[in-house]
Amino acid sequence: LSTIAAFYVAISLTFSSTIIIVKLFSDKREIDALHGRIALGVLIVQDIVVVLVMIALAALGGNDQQASLGQAILIMFLKGGTLLILVGLAIRYLLPNILHSIARSTELLILFAITWAIALAAFSDALGFSKEVGAFLAGFSLASTPYRAILGARLVSLRDFLLLFFFINLGIHIDITHLGAELLPALIFSAFVLIAKPIMLMALVGAMGYRKYTSALTSFSLNQISEFSLILAALGVSLGHIDEEVMGLITLVGLITMGLSTYMILYSHVLYNWLAPYLNRFEINIHHHPKTVADVPDLHLAEIDVILFGLGRYGGSMVKHLRQHGLKVLGVDFDPEIVKFWRKEGLLTFYGDAEDPEFAAILPLNKAQWVVSTIPGQHIGLTLLHALKHNSFSGRVAVTSHNLRDLEILKEADADLVLLPFRDAATEAARTLAELIT
């Protein structure tokens, strides 16, 4: 490979696929899990970086060869700055008013979102950047509005439909005449992405203080190349930086890594259980909070009645009512801001993840009468039940579910109590209303 071709290949191997990861995490309902949030944060930063790289390459590559490098860079900054300023003004003044005026009709909202994306893509292309840059900025600007949730939900089916054509386009770019020559390099690069990349990510996430469970599941999700890698390679071909053979190599690596990483994400928990004994070296003591359970005097731990996982709206309300009844609660949450808030409220609170099967081992289980999880989900409930049983917890366990099917499964797994927040809230509301009527 030439130096410029090696640059394109290296950049392409660096980024991970937002489309695949968000789709699979949404299907598995892990988008709000700790490892899901970390992976999503990494993806956002990667997408911003690759868009900036594409802007720079398109601007520099599209200038007359006689123009100086300084002039090309100046033109790039002027065009890019103009595009970003216009998008910023639209976010501040244009989009809120337009979306508010058409919000009564969901169909109009969706139609406007698609039109807005096409318009920005065309404008970006007219400025000399790629259409993908404009589409990315359109999505970014719509995400800054109060209507992001409904737009995201309604565009899911369109996203999944267009995903089909994305993979068709992948196959089109593979030149079978060069397949034999590209296969061995593609397998080597794919092995790097599928094996070496997760190892590096585990080391980085572990160095940030996260436990090996979070580090492993985060790294398992990021072991493929990005759709932006393919767009970047196509841009390189159009600019004459790389040839079709290099484009085919990157595309083949994309097909291999996207295909195999899908199963690694789907079976990430099984994969973790298999590799867990070998991952201790990637774990560094958590430093997200100034103290751990080991730092708390036994006198305080002896007073614990309930260990409660999940301190959001539902869990936070439960904590208040439990404390009103004179019970001593130890709270656990994976959101540092929530941990900080409850510490200020005087609650003994620790940073941790209910899905981490090894976190239960550091909790004062021999002191508590109940362990309660307010985080819904069959997998979370089963993981916590298994971890508590593994650590010989002799108290009682309450877990949370949003449907009756999970309730039966959790009951069979020896949960003493399964909380159904919506049913319980409806029952209480009906009882209160009936008392007022009678």
C-alpha cells in the first residue's frame, strides 16, 4: 500500500458502526445500560471526527492544484464555518418555530425531517463537502429539539428499510476479480478489528476505572468498522487518492467485521461469562467516587436494611418512602450525577452496575434484609439473582418487570417479589379514585 492508501485504511479501521450498534442495542434494550452509554459516547465522538476529516479531504481535494495549501485550508475553514454557523442559527431560531407549528401532525414532522436532511445534504454538496456531512448535521440539529424522541421512534422503520440498501451498496463495491488478492489482507485487518481493537478498548475503558464487565461489553460492541469508513473510502476514490482495489479491501473488511461483530454483540453476555476469568488484568480500582464499601465503617453498614439498585424516578421515590418508614437504605446507581445527588441528600450511595455479576461481591450482603432492583428487564433481574445466590445472600430479593411474561420467569428464578410499576401505579390510582367517589 502507498502512504496515502495506508492512511485511508488506518482511518477506516479506527471507527465503529453507529448504525449496527444502535440498532442491536435498541433491540436488546441495552442502549441505556452503562456499557451502552459509553459506546454511544464513543460513537458520537468518532462520527464528529470522521465528518471533520471528510470536510477537510473534500475541501482540500476539490481545489485547483495550482492553488496554495494555505488558500485551500482558508477556503475549507470559510466554507465549513459558514455551514456550521447556518446550522447553528437554524437550531436556535428556525427549527423550534417550524417544528412547533407542525407538531400537531406526526406525518408533517416526519416529512419535514426528511426534507431537512435532503436540503442540508444538497447544500453541503454544493459547498464542496459530501452529502453525508450535510445529512449528519441535519440529524444533529433535529436531535437538539424537543421532538427528537418522536422523530427517532417514527424513523426507525425507515432506517431499517434503508439499511438493506446500505448492505447492497457494500456488496456492489466488492470487485470479485480482485477478491483473491484482497482476501488475505482483509482477513488480517478483520482479525485486528475483531481481536486487537477490543483488547485496546478494554484497556482504555478499564484505565478509566470501570469494572471488567463494563469494559468487556463496551469493547465487544465496537469491534467493526463504520459505515463512515466506507463513505470516506468512496470519497478517497472520487478524489483520486486511492484506487478501486483499496476501496474493495476496505469494503470486504467491513462485510467481515460487521457480520461477525453482530453475533458478538448479540451474545456478548455469553462471551463475557466465557472470558471473565482472563479479564482481571483489564480492571483497575474504580475511582468514579471518593469512597468504596470498604471505606465505610462497620457501624454504618450494620444499620443497612435495604440495598437498592437504580436511583432514577422510580427508585428515588422508593428510597424516600423507605426512609420515611425508618428503614436504612444503601443506594447503587451507574450515573455519577445521580450518585452525587443522593450523597448530598444524606443517602449512603455507591457507583455500580446491577448488570455486573461481580459487583454484588463487594456489597455488605450479610447486613441487608432486602436487595431491591428498580431497573426493569429480565436479563438484569436474572443476572442480579444469580450474583446474589452465588454470593450466598440469605435475605430476600425484589426485582422489577414491565410485563407478565418476565414476571413468571423471574418468579421461577426465585425472586421473592417482582415489582410491576405500571400495574402497581394503576392499582393505587384506581384505589384512590374509588375512595374519593365513594
